[in-house]
Amino acid sequence: PFYRQEGAHARMAGRWLDENSMWHALEHVSEPVATLALARRLLRPGGHVYVSVPNLDALQADVGENRWCYLDIPHHVTHFTPEGLAAALGVAGFTEPSMHWWSEEYELFGWYQTLLNQLTASHNYFYNRAKKGKRADAGPHPTWTAIATMAGPLLLPVVLLFSLWAFAASKPSCVEMHASVPR
């Protein structure tokens, strides 16, 4: 794991960064608090960390359930709620966590992919098709998945409505937090 491989180097070279960003990375590690503690050791007093992870308490997660696009097991090994991420930051030694509530690209794409997942019974075919090409798994009904994916742009008005609903409910697709190292 990252924190074990880099731990010795971080202790030698610690406290030299002003800011550290973990944008959709922390959900991929099995020991996120240890990873956050390493990030803290790399930061100067008064330094800042910015973290963005999928929000397990998102409206998307509620609607999508096991077909929520960001429930991407085994790639996402840890899932967070806003309270859970704030607690992890606190245990790692950060203070003053503040939440940011809107990330258009993750909100809109997440709703789009989650709704396609619901319609097709495949998991993230649209995303995987763009990433892997023809090697993407179309799920149990490949013809229907292909047709629904091609017709997917018709979902965009629904995606916009669900995104606005999530914003109004304060249940965004991602938890984005900023926290500081005490001076």
C-alpha cells in the first residue's frame, strides 16, 4: 500500500508541502486514515488538504442502490459519508473540515450512468465502453444495453432534474472536503 511504501520517505521529507489534493483517490485505498495521516505529515503547519470521494449518503446511492455507478467494487475499497470523511480527517490530525456541495461533472455523469445502470442491468457500461472499447462487459442483456446506451442522451433532462433534487436535498454524489493542519 502507498502509505507503507512511502512512509519512510515521508518521515525524512515531511512538512514541506503547502497543499495536498486527493481527488477520487482515497476510496481506492484500504486504510484511508493512514493515507490521510501520511498526507498530514507531508504538510507544513497551516497546510491544507482537499479530498473528494463518492458519497455513500448521496441521493444517487439511494436511488441507484447496488447499481449506483460509484459503488465500483473492487476498485472502490472504502466508501464515505460526509460524517465519515470528516471523522477520518480528524483522526488523521486535520482540523476545520469544511464541505463543498456541488461538483457538476460527478453529479451529472453519476446520474446519467446510474440511470443507465438501472435500465440495462449492466454496471457502468457507458463509462467502460468509452474507457475499454469493445472489451466492455454489456451485462446479461447486451443488445438491450447497447440500445439503451445509444438512446441515453434522452435521459439528459431527467439527469438535470435529479441533479437539482440532490443539490436541494444536500445529498450530492461526492463528498468534497477541505481541512487544515493545525499551526
